[in-house]
Amino acid sequence: MATAMAATAVERAVLEEEFRWLLHDEVHAVLRQLQDILKEAAVRFTLPGSGTEGPAKQENFILGSCGTDQVKGVLTLQGDALSQADVNLKMPRNNQLLHFAFREDKQWKLQQIQDARNHVSQAIYLLDNRDENYQFRTGAEVLKLMDAVMLQLTRARNRLTTPATLTLPEIAASGLTRMFAPALPSDVLVNVYINLNKLCLTVYQLHALQPNSTKNFRPSGGSVLHSPGAMFEWGSQRLEVSHVHKVESVIPWLNDALVFFTVSLQLCQQLKDKISVFSSYWSYRPF
């Protein structure tokens, strides 16, 4: 009995020593890794204080699709804003070519990029508040920090991977429709969004439903991408989508950012798993 108790005491002492090392050394090593990775992500988003100076550089993205040549164009991205757009649309009915571009005094904020950038900034702030001089006292304290960092990183990733679902009236009411010169025709809607690492432009062509139309009018709900046949009411008119054209271009630095988010989330989870191994010893005493 005495031998067994002594062995148990020795085992507990070893575990407590390992846990002390985990709290005092390995936790900070992981936090340094996370800080390094997220600072790389911050550079991609040109965050203030990330070492970049002056305005974000302009990047041109040529839009294309293997399924359509009805829409071609170039979007210019500057940080989290579209500063220029140059789009050509070939009308299917008569092959008429329409050209429209952003007004020179206008920019369009991409809220997804702005939100993702803000979440990265918040994750870095949380880590900076626990520098190497900070002494973690319990495993629960580490888990709380990891959960908070993971929440910000998950939100950042979700903003890029989950575009907003909009109704057609919401797209019609968007300020984006008033960005162009010449003004968009009344039978054309546009939407711009981020999907994963891609900058996407969708052009909807519409036609009015006649009052005596035999079609059963059913307004469409929210969607990232509406299909031909979708209906909505705008002003005094009932409209139907006749054609949908989607073109896109890969943004390489967004791909980098998504990889950094994934690696950071994995590091956080691995540290949580290590801490949880010692969960039964947290209540003995602080270290």
C-alpha cells in the first residue's frame, strides 16, 4: 500500500512538473509562433502598424470564366476597396456591347476584407497582451485565451468563405449600382463579393413581367448567386432574371491569409489538447 501511494505521489509530481513546464515555457513558445504567423497575415491585409507605409498598392485583376465570354473586365483592388472597375457586357439579345466603369470620385469598400482584417487585428491584440513576462497560473486561463483567439480567427475566415446572402431588391438598392459612369441600364444589376480567395463579379440581366403575364409571381429570397428565372418586385415593376454572368479572379494574398488562419487554428487546438491532458491536476495549486 505504501509503495503504491509513493508511486502515485511520484507520478503526480512528475505530471505537475510537466504541467509547470507547459505553462511557463511551451505556452509562450506557441504564442510566439501564433504572433509570427498572424503578423504575416497582417502584412497581407496591409494592417496599420504591420510595417507598411503609405496607401495600399493598387492591384489589377482580370475577370474571366470558362463558361462565358459575355462579361469581361478588370477590377482594381486597393487594400479593402475597389478603386476602379472597367467592365464590358455583351447583351445576348442583340450582341450590343455595353461598357461601364467606376466614376473617378468613387471607391467601393469590400466589407468582407475589412471585417477579416479587423478580426486579425483583434487576435494579434489578444496575443500581445500576454507577452513573455506574463505568468499563466492555470490551464483554464490558457484555454480562455485560445478560445478568444480562435473565435477571432474563425470569424476572419468565415467572412472570406461565406459571402452575404442578398435578395435581388437588396442588390438593386445597393450603392454599388450608382458607382458607374455611364449609369447602369435599368435592366442590369451587378454584385461584387469575395468567395474564399476569389474576387467575384456577378451581372444580372432582367426583363419586366407584363401585368397580364400568366407566370406565377414568386419573389426570390436571399442568395449568394441568383439563377435565371428568379423574380422580385422593384418599385412598381415585377422583374425576372433572364441571364446571369459570373466572372472571377484569384487574389493570391487572400489565399495566403486563409492558409495562415488554418495553421493558426491548428496550433491553438493543439495547445488546448495538451492543456486538457492535465485538466485533473489544475485544482491542486497554481504554479
